[in-house]
Amino acid sequence: MTATEGSGTTEGYVRACALADLEPDVPLRVELGGVPVSVVRTEGDVFAVNDICSHANVSLSEGEVEDCQIECWLHGSSFDLRTGKPSGLPATRPIPVYPVKIEGDGPDAAVLVSVTQES
């Protein structure tokens, strides 16, 4: 899901990285509670999805990001970063999408992700 400004409740959220660690349209792989997650800053927002392609056991963070889609580098399936739904074959199953919160201001702001709940 897209990033939400402000702290609010952070229960269930863990720090994935600093906002400054995210280059636009370049996925960052992080491990959160044993879950591989790809964190992406694109189109002015931050998204977090499961880093494993639903078609093959391949890291999505090694693929490219364009038009709010992350592409699997091996077979070319793309997944919507907002919904996790695949936009073409060979993948037919969506990938999990995780809620994101931004805590703090500026480049030192923390990117928090909840892998215990899916959006």
C-alpha cells in the first residue's frame, strides 16, 4: 500500500530503511521478520511488496520498476505495486502487498512496513 505521512500507530510495523536509502524506481530488498520484501519509491510514494515472484522463486528486487509496476527479470511478468496483481503472463497469482508508513521528515525519515498484515 502507499506510504502514509505521520506516525499514528506503529504497532506491527518495523523499520525497513531510511527514506534516503530509496533511489527512485530502484527496488531495495530487505528482510523483515524472515519475510523478503521489496521496498520501492516511485511516482512520489513508497510501496512494499513480497520480493518473491508468484510464478517462480525469483527476487523481484532484481527487476525494473516502471509505471508503478515491478517486473520479474527472469520471465517478464509485472506486478502492480499498489495491488500486487500481475499484469501479464506467465504469472497469474498476485504477490502480497504490505502497508507502509513514513515516520519523521526529510531524508532521515524512517520507512516502516507491516509484514503481519496485507493490503
